[in-house]
Amino acid sequence: MYAVKRSIKQLRHDNERRQALMEVQDLAALGSHENIVGYFSSWFENKQLYIQMELCDRSLSISRGCIPKGIETLQMLYQIAKALQFMHGRVIAHLDVKPENIYIKNGIYKLGDFGCATLIDRILPIEEGDARYMPQEILNDKYEHLDKVDIFSLGAATYEVVKGSPLPDSDPQFCNLREGKVALLPRISMQLQGLHKVMMDPNPMRRPSAKEIAENPIFLKAYRTYSRKPPLYTQA
């Protein structure tokens, strides 16, 4: 069983096809990783692009209540950080990290939907993802630290999951999050809240790398507290 993604728009012109193929090229260039939705094949048919991918059980969705709880939130954060570490090591930025693009298969979290992915060195055009998860610098068309854009987005996505309600797309709260004013949440450890805050720092240079996030002691401590099993560490 596979998932097949089909472009809604009919791709009649060569430049439209080239733009659509960017996602395919990014997926093909990545290679295989346990925490990234697998790519198998692609083709054009009836002026539409089809991408054959790994079939997952579901994606995270705040509006539908499909969100992890407790230790599962840390599993998600750790595993998607490992996916980003893998991507950034191959000089690719995702640029659309959000709950709807995080999938689950057999209890493993996987990052998918590479329609906005691009090279970190900015050789390819930049297409911004969902503004609710974008840091201020990219909203101001500053693209010098695309890997740290993914870190902000993962921090915002995790904050939304822990909060249990969608992030705003405007109003003062939207601005506060981009200014580093991350409100404390009840019943959440200060260590996790501190990690949220540093991942969403308004200065991209102060945000940790994906590797630094994955190596944060919060994961070992959490697994020792809640489970006798070792962390779901993946190889990169």
C-alpha cells in the first residue's frame, strides 16, 4: 500500500512542471531516513504530477484532536529533530514544519510534504510555508539562516501541540511569539518550556541546531521517568 499525491493544478507549461518537480527532486536527493516519509516514484499524467510515497497511518491535526500527549510529545519532538538533522546535513531546509506535515506510522513520527523545501544555500527559489509557524526574519524576506527557520517552526509546532489549540495567524499573540514572548503553559515541565523558548528565539543565531535539540538531556530524563524502554533514537 502506498500514498499517491496528485497536483490539483494542471501543469500545462514547462516552468510549472519544473516548479512541481522541485519537491520530487528534494525527496529523491534526501535518501532514506526512518523519520522522513519515504519517496518511491513520480510521473506526469494528464498534465498533473503524481508522487508515490510511503503510506502513513495519519498526520497530526490540532483541529481534529489528533495530537500526542505527555511522553509522546517528546517522542515527536525528538524524532522530527532527527529528521531535520538528517535534512540539514544534506543542505536541505523543509520550510513548512507544522503538525499537519508530521505523520505517524506504527508509532514512529515522520516529516512529510516537501513542497516548500529548498537548498539552504539559497540557490533555488524560496517558497514560504504556513505563516503561523514562520519566524519574523523569513516574514521580512531574510533568508540567511534557513535551517534555523525549521527550528523555529518545530518549536512553534511543538508549542501548539502542548497547548492543544491552534496558533493564531494574526493579533498580538502572533507578534508576541515572534518576539520571543512565549507564554508559560500549565502542567508542562520548565525544561520543555525552556526548550520551546530557545527554539523560538527571535535571533536565529541563538536557536539550537537540530543536532543540539536531539542531544538535549530532556529526552533521556523523560524516558527514564516515564518508561523502562530506551529512547526511540534513530540513526542519522
